[in-house]
Amino acid sequence: MGETLHNVMLLAPEVCITLFLCLLFIVDGLFPSLRSNRFPMILTVVACIASMILTAKVGKTPAAYFGGMVVNDGFTTFFRYLFFFTAAVSSYVAFGSKEVEAKSRIEFSLLLLCVTVGMSLMASASNLLVLYMGIEMVSIISFVMAGFRRDNLRSNEASFKYLVFGGVASALMIYGFSLIYGLTGSLNYSQIAASLIAAQGNVGLITWLALVLIYSGLAYKISAFPMHFWAPDVYEGAPTPITAFFSVGPKAAGFAALLRILLTVFAVKTGDGNWKAVEGLSLTSIIAVISAATMIVGNLSALGQTNVKRILAYSSIAHVGYMLMGLVTLDRSGITAIIFYLIAYCAMNIGAFWVVGVVSNIRGREDLEAFRGIGWSMPVLGTCMAIFIFSLTGIPMFSGFIGKFLIFGSVIKSGGFLWLALLGVLNSVVSLYYYVKILKSMWLDKPETEESLRLPFYHAVGLVGLAIPTIVLGLYFTPILEFAEKTLATLL
Amino acid sequence: MAQQALLIALFPLIAFVIQSLIGKKLPRHGDFISVLAILGSLVVATPIFMKLITEGHVFDSFQVTWMSLRGAEAGRLNSAVTIVIGVLINNLTAIMLLMVTLCAFLIHLFSVGYMHGEERYHLFFAYISLFSAAMLGLVLSDNLLTFFICWELMGLCSYLLIGFYYKKPSAINASIKAFMTTRVGDTLFFMGIAGLYYIYGTSNFMSIYKAIELGTGHGVTILGYPALAFIGFMVLMGTIGKSAQFPLHVWLPDAMEGPTPVSALIHAATMVAAGVFLLIRMFPLLEAAHVVLPVVAYVGAITAFLAALIAIVQVDIKKVLAYSTISQLGYMVMGVGVGAFSAGFMHLITHACFKACLFLCSGSVIHSVHTQDMREMGGLKSKMPITFATMFIATLAISGVPGFSGFVSKDRILGGALAYSMEHQGHYLIPFLGFATAGITAFYMFRMIYMTFFGHARDEHKHHHAHEQPFTMTIPLMVLAALSFAIVFAGPTGIESIDHVMPVKWFDHALEGVQVEMGIAEHLSPEAEAVHHKAHGLALIISLAVAGLGIFLSSITYLKHLLSAEKFKRMAGPLYNLVWNKYFFDEFYLGIFIKKGLLNFNQMLATFDDKVVDRIFVDGWRDIAMVTKNVIGKFDDLVVDRLMVDGTADVMSGGGWVLRQFQTGKVQQYLVLTVMVIIVALFFANLGLK
Amino acid sequence: MFPILSVMTYIPLLGMIIILALPRNNPNLVRWVAVGVTAIPLALGVYLYLSFDRSTASMQFVEQFDWIKPFNIQYYMGIDGLSIPMVLLTVLLTFLCVIASWGIETGVKGYYAMFLFLETGMMGVFCALDFFLFFVFWEIMLLPMYFLIGIWGGKEKVYAAIKFFLYTLFGSVLMLLVMVGMYYYSEPHTFNLLQLAQGHMFVGKTVVLFGHQLPVDKLFWIGLFIGFAIKVPVWPFHTWLPWAHVEAPTAVSVILAGVLLKMGTYGILRMNYPILPEATLWAAEFMMVLGIINILYGAFCAMAQKDLKKLVAYSSVSHMGYVMVGMASFTTAGVNGAVLQMFNHGTSTAMLFLLVGVIYDRAHHRWIVKPDGSKGFGGIAAVVPVYTGIMAIALFASLGLPGLSGFISEALVFLGAFSNPRFQTYVVIGSLGILLGAAYLLWMFMRVFLGPLNEEYKDLKDMNFREVFTLMPLCALVIVLGVYPMPVLNLMGSTIEKLLTLFS
Amino acid sequence: MNHLLSFSSSLQGYLAVGAILFALGIFCVLTRKNAIGILLGIELILNAAGINFVAFSKFRTGLIDGQIVALFIMLIAAAEAAVALAVILRFYRLKQTIDADEASILRN
């Protein structure tokens, strides 16, 4: 009995979120008056903060529990912080946006909290089944969130496409898991890794099939090259705050799962803290190709776009490409770079989508024409957007640049994939064109009507709250970098 | 003494600064400031000249480091560079200083009267002061760098002064033409200076003379040619540009667009003479690069002869004088070329005086009859006696009539040329052209005198208005005319054999001093001495004969009208046409070189840059992207203007467009693509495993 | 020790924040605050000039402390003979440009905020001695430039702004790769430019690119050179310059021509030369040829221009060619001449652009010959004498007329380049550039100022006190440095001496 | 010592069925016009995975964790089906059709 109680204690953050979930159900049922105003959002934010505190407490004692199915190490702690932060900010954004109607706000909070539990499960899973459970939990709820605006055709179509693509992808993945289970006879990462090493390289085609299928499942989650097709349509169709959440939350969870599987199962920890691919499974060149493909697809497709949400959708695909570059050398600096990049990426991406949300609320449309002269009528909004855009492009003084700097550093350090670094650099130049197109219409074009709009304080506080860390992180990033290195140190 | 000499150049410079800043507000528009400044320079220059006359030799110099760049020890690529500039006073400088300040002062006086009532009167004096400062700076400088700086400053002043009447388009074109042609010469001259710094590390005259004496720098080559020859030719190009020698002479006749005092000061006395002065300063180097001197001689001779021919047919009084200036400059260059550089220098001095006088006289004539066309003049002898007298004296001087300064210097040059052709067989063309030019010069000068002063007035109205100029304008004429007598330079009649009774040899002693300094005063061997003596005797006789013939022919055609000029013109036919069109040099330069060659090339290059490099290299990829699109199929959705970015990005967006076509919106097609990629991945994995 | 460099760099940033906080309805207050803020670095610059030690080649006014320890990145600021002329030029030109942009009416607060932000970027680039810090300032500068050209520019401002941004960003991302490469390939991993310059660390190494081994130092050299060449601009990468100059507002094109072009050559001298001397020697001929092409190409194109500003822009391409020639000659006179030319070109082109701005404010067009062939400006010398006088000085300075500063640097460049026997043919060809320079500038002067007055412009007002005030310091500099250039030359003497010891 | 690829003969049979089901599932998803047809395809693939798990748990490892996973797969398949049908129902209400190709407003 004590042992399960100990295990539950380690799951404290998730348990706390579930309790708040139940509280919300009660509120939903018994106090209808509270339903539609800001109360559910406040409750969500409190839930996230509480679980962050619990994560900090739990994080001090890294251990595997529930019989090695779930791991609570530095890696999980980091991702828990990230998920709770993104959930809190997304709910803050959602409750300011007209797209999430007042009466269905409580449902949004419920769904959001469920997804958060699913995400932290994905990050901490070290067992195929638990991973599958986490992924499915996040996916299925995301299908619902994508179609949140029931009467809106675009939102419905987005959820339909997300549903079909997601379903197939996770089906493929579970089939891959079954093959791995067959080959290695176990579901636990550590045993799978042991048997893979024992195989000393005579790895048959079946293993490669399993690997490809698993990769396709995870690639769907982070919208990497072959499985990225759903992202632009779903991001454009779904309501903007939810798209903001999609581009950050589930994507980070996908990366968490991918990193954990890759580093504990398909790679071996070498002496100096780096990793080496299991012989017979030389992943590095494949990852390089995938990363290059994702970058090119993301950047080039965004060039001709006029809908800003779609531009940001393709840009988030491109950023996945940049992040995958870190995996190419499988060494410590690369993975730290990815983790740092994730932090920077989450802040600036939510910010960018937030601005799009605010503009589409005011102007009703999301294409570049809607952005004409916004910079002059709402200078704070314009400046924040400029900061996010330049950070996304990778201009120094902003966190995006530091992310790219670390990623390119790790690639060049290994010396083997210089062509990838060159491609990455060229892609960021190309990305400038479509990013600055947004700024062009915001600042360079004069608005038709001279009406000076006032940015509601609610949004101003949030946006500035995201913009300032983007600059601070760009100028002084040592503490965050040490924090990222610490998370890697305790990866079980 | 050198420090005071610096004042000579500073006075006009200060005058320029004052005049250009507050000239307009001063009483009389500040012309007295410029005149006083140049007078001050004259006052400072005369004691130096007096010292030369009394002691027969004067030498002083002081130097200051202008630029010192730190670097490693000498001889290496990054060795330290120190550019030292200073003032050098030797016999040459003393004489030049006096000549320039005197002429400038007289011309300043003259232009007070001549330019009275002009709209930009104060600016005229500002530019003239700047010009005088630059010319004096050039004369004083002891190295080629400051020499070059003053050289180009003079070019600027000549540009500003020729274009003084800037409302007249012809004046502006002339000023740009002058500036650009001289600039061609200057650029090459600067290459020569760069060459000097390359082999000697300095451009100081004294150190060059010493280095040449020691024979350093002979082995070195620049661009494959022997270094000294290269530098010599570059210096020659500088002279050709500035002293309007063939083929860069086209600007001087057009420079007559400027006011007459300008023509007198700049395009007769001083600036054009600077080119010859440069040759004289660099004579040891030219001599050391023995291949250069003959070229110099030929350039001088050809220029003299061709310019003289053109002068015959000119009807504009100033154009006649302009071509005569080119011709006389050709003489000086020929003098230096054949080795008689002291004769060349003397001719430079004498020419400065009488040509300035001629120009000023023509100025006073133009000022009174308000036309430059000689065909509208005639019979002004009685109306303007002083101008006539001074102009006649100067004409006698230039025509080489004994007893006048022109004869003395021209005879020595021709003697030197003859001696040169005797020593170096086969170069007979030089003396022949020399003597022919002497004759033609006499002919056209007297033609001008007769057409303007003698005969009956062709234009009553102008004749009636003609009047003598006030004293401020006639005094300079008289002074300059006085300087045109032989007595000033060498004996009353100028003929060697006669004057040995009362020889006033200050000029020759001064020039010997200069040769000693330059280290080239080698004593001729006895038989060479004999050849020289014989040559000078022979030259004396021929030059007298030729001058007499010229005067005679001119007087029977233009005074007595026995021979009609028209008949002679028809008889010459095509030759006349050729000469009248100045050998089509202008047409060649302007028509072919500038209009068809340079401007079209620029046009082509500019469109090349805008259309080709900017569009094709950079933007044009869009066209290729467009082609790919049309091949794939008409697609109205993509509007081309959204790709308004340079070509490389257009290719990208074209690529992006292709990629986006896969994004058809149908979920099942996404899945088909995904499955295809997975199959391809498996295929490679399988291949990899083998 | 008073951190003078950091103060000079961040005062404008402080000024920007103050200006953004000012009320929107009082443009004059904003203008005077901007003038006040830029006056402070100018004053400090004068102090810097007076207390600069000319005898040593080592860094002065150094500020060095750890910024990001894990990557050994330091906040390392310092200036030596190479950077002080550029710092002084930046400080002076920004002060004058702030005064010159009195005519900006729309979005005054935004304009001056961006302008001050630009000054911080420029100051940072010239004082940074840590590659990372240098790169951060290098790219920060692009942001204000994009907005300044894009918002307050001329007709095609959007296209010009994005083209400028794309070109320079392409160059700087290559520099990013080289920066990271240098960090990882240097023995004690460091970004410190002085440490990198010590050890010839990159000579032997090679790296795999597209399948074959390439020498690292040559790769670094090319990467850096492309990044800097785009800024200079060197011939194939120059097509952004005419666009950016023509479309930028007057004050911005003054800063663009006066300071931004110099960052390219400054970067080459600060990084390519000391850190990769072997590669620089290997590529000397290449740089010289590009320099000559720049001179001639710029001159020829300038000759065919009908728009005043485009003509001056192409003349900048031509004049920057002299800097390239001077640098590539590795002789004392050459390199000193090159750095002096960077300074002189800064002053003379700034004057030209300011003057073009003056006439643009009055006539609202810049055509020498209107595109439809009819006559643009003509004979306005009679109407605006003061303007013609100052334009003549600026013209003859950039023409390279002796007695003005242009000549000194051109003379030094050619004397230096000629004394290196390898490059004598190039110098002779390059000297044609001097000739062409005279041609197109005089042609412009004749067409616009001399000749019969074009009636359309008979009521042009002459320059007011403000405009004359912005031009007076530049006129003084051009004339004084033409007569006696040592005040600027002895600033850089010892640094260049030490730099060239690597190449003898 | 468990090592790879030592599948006994009867296991082959189960795997073959699993593989066939997998292939049919994919084919069904790609070709069916009807939205619900696509869902059926997904279910088929999930069941194929289930068979695999059960077969491996019986023949390969002898532990019951394979069967537990199969159970979970059914559980999740049910949840997914519920959500999918709700979405398709809403799609029908808006578009009066459930043809998958109709859902293509959001494209390129």
C-alpha cells in the first residue's frame, strides 16, 4: 500500500490538476453564474501554478516509479514547467478572445487541463503503453479543441482533418509499438534498449519498419516532414487561442516523447555525457535529411501566403526543422540547444499568435490586409509583434537568435553536417521575407481609416509580459542555459 | 629667406579667402585687396631676384614633414612613409617668381579697368588671387607632390575663370573641356609621381638630382618598362595636358571664352608655362632616361608647326594669339627636348612678357571695339596709338626681329635644335619645323597687326567708337612692351657677335648655376664645342632670313594687298579646309570618343547594371520561376506582384508555390503522400541494410 | 574608470526611451530632445579624440567583463587607431543628421527613436571587440534601418527596405556561421577578437563540405568577406545601394553612405586581416581586382544617371573601390590611405547627400534630366549662390581635387598601391577612375548649376541657417584635412603599423 | 536470453493476419470517399496492432502485459470513435454530406 501511495505522491502535479478538474466540474454543475465570466480561467491558472510548485518539490528526488513505467527526472520536471506555463498562458489568451464564447469557456478550461495531464504523461512515460496513453489523451482532446466553434465550418473542417490524420498516425504508431514489443519482448524502455544493444547490429528490416512507424506517430505530434500536412489547415481553421496552444503545448510534448525514446532506447550514453546511436541504426544522417526537409517545406511554403495564421503555421513547421538540427549530432550541446530553443520558441510563438488573435478580434479578418497600419493605431501591439517577429527570424538581441546560435553551434561543433548549417542559415534568411511582410503591413503601410484603436489593458499586460523575457533571454541567457543543462544531466 | 618667400604665395591666398567670403560687401568689391596682395608678393620677390643679379647665385630651402606614417624599416612593403614638403629657392625659382608676380600684378591692374561693371566682379578677383597663389606655390615647391597640388589647383582656377560667364553655354562647355583634358594629363602625371615614390621614396628635386647622379634606379622596371623612362613619359604627358601640346591642345583655343585678362594671365604667361617649367625641373631625369628627350623634341616641333598653320587662318584675334601660344609652347618643349633647356627657359620668360602684352593689347582693342573679329576692325592705329605701339613692339619680339627678347631666346633654341640634328644624324625634321614655324609666326603676327591697325576701317560704327583706354590699362601694356627688348636679357641687339662689347649675361650665369645644381654641367668636348658654334652661326642667318621673308609676305598681302589672300586660300584648297577645321581634332574627340564611345558605353553599362546585374543576376530568377509555373499550368491564384522580391527569393517562392500545391486541403491526399514517403524511407532503409 | 564607450553607446538608447515616452503632439520637443541626446556622445567623442594615446597600438578605454560564462562571451569594448576615426565620424554625422531631419513631419517620435537606436547599433559595432557582441550590434543596426527606409522613404520605399534587409541579413548569417566556427575551432574556445588574432589557430585545419575537405581558414575568410563585402558594397553585391540610397530619407541616406558603408571595410580590417593573415595574402589579388572593378563600374554607371541621388550613390560605390584598393596593397601608405578615405568619403558624401536633400525639400524632385527627356534643374547658380558655393566644395572634395581631403586619401592609396610592384597595372587602370570621377561630377555641376536658368526654378529659396549649420563642420573638416591630414592620420598610424607587420 | 527473430511457426500465422488487417486498414483509409469509411480503416489498423500484441504476449513473452495493451487499444479506439462520430455529425449538419473531399476549404 505504502508503495502505491509513494508512487501517487510522485505524480502530485498531475493529481493536483485532476483535483482542480473535479472542482471545475462541480462549479460547472452547481454554480452556473460563475460559468461564463473569468472564474474558470482564474481556476485554471491557479491549478497550473499549484502544480508548478508541486513539480518543484517532487523534482528534487528523481526516481522511476509505477514499476519503471513513468520516470520523474530533471527532464520531466522541465517539461512539466513548460506545459503548465503554456496551459496557463493559453487560458489567459483564450479568455480575452471573442472566438471562445462566454458560455463555452468552462468547457475550454476542462479540455485544457485534461490535455495538460496528457502532455505531462507523455513527457514522463518510459513505457510504450503509457506513452501511447499520453499521446492518445492529448490527441483526442485536441481533436475536440480544434472543432471548438461548433457552428463555424472552418473550425469543424480543421477538427475533421486533425481527427483523420491523427487517428491514422497514432494507429501506425501503435502498430510499430507492437512490432517492437514482439522483437524485444518488453514494453519498458530500459529492457528494449538492453535487447537492442544485445542484438549487436544485426538488425532486420522489421526493426527499421517499427522505427519508421514509431517515428511517423511522433512526427505527426511535432508536425515534422512527412507528417506535417495537417498542421497548416488545422492551425488556420482552429480558433486562434487554441492554435496558439497547439503550436506550443502538444508540440513540446511530442518533442519530449521523441527525445526520451531516442536518447534512452535508440541511443547509448557514451562516456563524456553525449550519446551514440545503437550500431546498426545510424540515425544521424536520417535526422539530418528530415530536418532539412522540414525546414525547406516550412519556409518555402510560407513565402506566398497572405493569411497571417497560415504563415505562422508554416513558420512553426520550419522551427521544428531548426530544432531537429540539434538532434543531428546527438551530443550534449545539441540537446541542450533544443531544450533552450523550445523555451524561446514557446514564448515568442504564443506571443505572435496572441497578436494575430487580438487583430482578428478587432478587424474580423486574419489576412495581411487586416494588419494595415495596426502599428500606428496600436503602437504597443505593433512593437510587441515586431519583437516576436524579429525573434522568430533569429535577429540578435532576441531569444530566437540565441536558440539558433546554440543549434548552429552544436552542428558546426561536430563538423560533419556543415551543409545542414548552411541550409539552416539560408532558411532563416528566406524566413525573413515572410515574417517581415507582416511588419510591412503593420508599420510600413498607412491604414485606410485613421481610427486610433486602444489595446485593452488585459492583452497589453500579457503581451508585454511575453515580450520582455524574449528580449531579456536574448541578452542574458546564462541561467536558462544552466537550467537546460541541469535537466539533461538527470535524464534516466 | 625661404620663409619670407612663402609669403609670396600666402598673400594672394589670404586675398582669395577674404575676397570670396566678404568680397561683395567691401568698397569697390574688394579688387584692391587682390591687387595689393599681388603687389606684396612682387615686393617680396624683387629682393630675391636682386640677390640673384648681384651675387649671380641664390639658394635656400626649408622643409617640413607633411605626413609621417609609421611603419617598419625602409625597403619593405610596410616600411614607414614620410612625405616631406618645402620651399626651394634657386636661380630658376628667383627668375620665375619675379616674372609671375610681375605679370600677375600688371594683369590685376589691367583687369581692374577691363572687368569694371561685371556682375560677379568680386568673384573674378577671388579666382585670380587663388590662381596666383597656386602658380606661385608651384614655382616655390621643392617636390613634385605640392607641385602637383598647385598644378591641379590652377586647373580648377582655369575651369572657374573660363566658365566665368557661366550664363553662356559655350563658356561652360569650354571650361569642362579644359578641366577634363588637363585632368587626363594630370592623372598620368600623378602616375609618374607614384613611380618616383616607388623607386626613390621621395619626389624632392634635390634628392632626385643626387640619386640620378649616383645612378640609382636604373635597373628597376615599372610595368615592364625601365622605371626612369616610364616616369619620364608620364611627366611628358602631364606637360602635354597642361601646356596644350598635341594631341591634348584642343582646350586652349576654347579657353578664350574666358575674359581676356584671364587669357593673358593663365593661358599665355603662367599656367601653360608650368608644363614647360616641370620639364625643366625634371630635366636631369629626362636626360637620364635617354629615350624620352627625342620624343619631347618631336612633340614640341610638331605642335609648333601645326599650331602656327592654324593661326594663319584664324579671324578671331584671341584665337590667333591662342594658337600662337600653343606654337611658342611647342618651341619651348622642343628647346628642352633638344637639350637646350636654358634656351627653352629663356623663351618661357620672354614669351610670358610679350604674349601677356599681346593679349592685353587685344583686350584693350576688344574693350574699345566690342568685337573679337579682326574683319570688323582696321585703321585703329590713329585711334589707339599707345595700344598700337605696345602691340607692335610685342609683335616684333615674337616674330624674332633682332633687338627684341623673342629673337634672343628663339635663336638659341633654333641653334640648339640645329646642333642637336648635327650631332644625332637623321633628326633634321626638328630644325626644319623650327625654322618653318619661325617664318609662319612672323607672317600671321604681322597679318594680325595689319588687319587690326592698318588699312581703312571696315566697320564705321565700331571705328567711330574706338578710343584709347584709361591709364590703368595702358601702363601695364607699356611695362610689358619695355620688357620685350633684347637689352633686358642679353645685349642691345641680341646678336651674340655684336653684343659681346657690353654683355649683360646675368641670365646665362643664372642658368649655369642651375645646371651645376642639377649635376649635368658637363663641359662639351672641343669638336662638340665647334659644332655648337657653327650651328648657332648658321641658325642665326636662317632665322633672320625666314623672319624677314614672313614679314615681307605678310605685308605684301595684307598691307599692300598685292597678293589676294582669297586666291591663296583657293589655291591651298583641301589643305586650307583641313587647317581651318583644326585637323578635325575636336570633331574626333567630341564626336567619336565622347559621344559615340564614352556616353554610349556608360549608357550601356548603366542599363546593364540596372537591367542585367540587378534584374538577371538578382531579380531575374523570377522569370525562370515564371516559366516553370507556366509549364506546370495556368494558375490564377498566385498573383506575381506578391513575389516583389529579388530573383533568388522568387525562385524560393516559386519552389514554395510548387510545395504548396501538395497542400490540396484533402486529408486523404495528405495520407497518400505520407504513406508514399514512408514506403520510400523503407526502401532506402532496405537498401542501406544490404 | 569612467566607462566612456558604454556611455557613448547607450546614451542614444536612453534617449530613444525618453522620446518614446514624450507626448505625441509636440514634434519640436522631440526634435530638441533628440539633438540634446546626440550632443552628449559628440562631446564625449571630442574628449575621446583629445585623450587618445597616439603612440600605442593597443586597445584603449577598454571595458571588459564576463557576459555569458558558459560560452566564454565577454562584454569587451575598446577602441584603437582603426575604430576611433569611425567612432568620431558616427558621432558627428548622427548629430548633424538629427538636425538635418527637421523636415520630417509624419511619425516624428518613431523617426527619432529609430535614429537614436541606429546610433547605438553603429557605436556598438565600432567599439565591440568580442565577436558575439560585434555580431549582436551588427544585426541590431538592420532593424532601425529597415523601418527608417520603409516608413519615411520615397516612392519605392518598401521594395528598397526589404531588399536592403535581405541582402545584409544574407551576409550576416554567413558571418554567424563563421563566428560559431571560429569559436569551436579556436584552441581555448573564445569569441575574443584579440585572442583569436594571436595564434594563427585556423591555418592547418580542414572541414568537410559537400563531400570534400576544404581548408578552414580560407572558408572563414570567404564567409566573412562576403558578409562585409555586401556592406561595402563590393561589385557583385552592390545592387541594393542605389535602391536604398534613392528611397531613404535624406538624413538616413547620409548615415547610410557616411557610416554604414564603412562598416564593411572596417570589419575586413578588424577581422579578416589580423585573424586570417595567410588567407588575406592569398586573396589580396582578388580584393584588388574587385576594388578596381568597383572604381570603374561605379564611375561609369554614375555617368549615365539622371537622378542626383543615384549619381551620388554610384559615386560612393566608386569611392569605396579606392578603400578596397588601398587595403589590398598591404603597404603603409595604402592602408593608411584606405582608412583615411573611409573618413574623408564619410564627410564628403555626407555633404553631397545633405545638399541633395536641401534641393529635394524645395523642388520635391531630384532629376538632372527628367525621365521624359525634358530638362530637370538648370542654371540655378544665379538663384541660390550660397548653395552653389557649398555644393562646389563638396563636389571638388569628392572629385579628389588637391587642397581638399578627397585628394589626400586618393593620393595615399595610389602611392601605396603603386609601391607594391604586384599591383602596378591595376593602379594605372584604377587611375582612370579619378578621371571619370571628375567627368560625372562636373557634368552634374554643369547641368544643374551653370548654363541658362530653367525658369521653373527661379524662385528657389537659398539655404536657411539650419541647413548651413549642418554643413559648416563638414566643410571645415574637408578643407582642414585637405591641407593638413595628420590629425586623423596619426590616430591610426601605430595600429596600422602593427597590423601590417603580419603581412610583410 | 531473448533474441530477435525467433518467431515460432504458429506465431507466424497470427502475425500474417495482423499484417493483412494492417494493410487493409491503410487501403481502406486511403480510398474510402465516405468519412465513416475512413474511421473504419483506422479501427482496422488499431485491431491489427491489438492482434499483434496478443500474439506476441502468448507466444513471445508469456507475460500478460501484451494483452493489457490490447485492452487499452480497444479502450482508446472507442474513445476516438466517439469523438470522431460527433465531429462527423457536426460536419454533416453543416455540409449535408460526409464526403471527405468536401472538407477542403482550408488549402494551400
